[in-house]
Amino acid sequence: MAVESGIVAEGSINGVLEGKKYNRSLRMHKIIYEALLRTAWKSFQSWLLEHHAENIHQLEDLLKIIEDLHDETSQDMLQTMLEDASCEEQAVILAKQRQASAQIVDQAASKRVRAPVSKNTG
């Protein structure tokens, strides 16, 4: 995946996976982390609509605050964002969604049936 997407060159992938190419490995992990966060954010928005539709206005308020912070990055703006009630409430709801996702993954892992290993008696 890392080679096919162009994150790591084909000749470097073994060194990256073995930890010998530190900077390239760090770059790959940052990019994968960002992709996972974006995926989590998309699923959070749809999960919020499904499970907490009454809180969607708070998410819209929070997105407006984040946009304002992006446009005017300052200590005052950051403090305003952190003190906003919708920010705190969305953080709690996001934590609930992460717990629900973790439970789904745990359930899927516990249901996974492993194929028996054949013994070579030959």
C-alpha cells in the first residue's frame, strides 16, 4: 500500500518496515495517521447524524469555530474555542463514537474463526 501510493519507494520499503529508515518511516506513519483520522472524522459525522441528530447543530457550531481559528490563529481564538460548550460536548460525543467503534472491532475479532493448521505427516 505504501509503495503503490507513492509514500515510500519500492527499494526503501524493507528499511522502513524494519525501522532502519527513520525519517521515511516517520513520514509514512504520519501520512497513514492523517488518512485514518480523516476516515474517522467522516464516520463520526455520519454516526452523529444516526445516533445524536439532536446534537448536529453543535457540530456545525464547532466547525464554524474551527474555521474561525484557522482563519485567525491566535491564543485568544484558541482559548475561545476551548471554552466553547459545543467543543466540549462534541469531544464527549466523539469519545462515545470511538468506544462504539472499538466494541464493533472487538466483536468482529472475537467472531473470527481461524482455519486449522494442517500437520505435515508425510
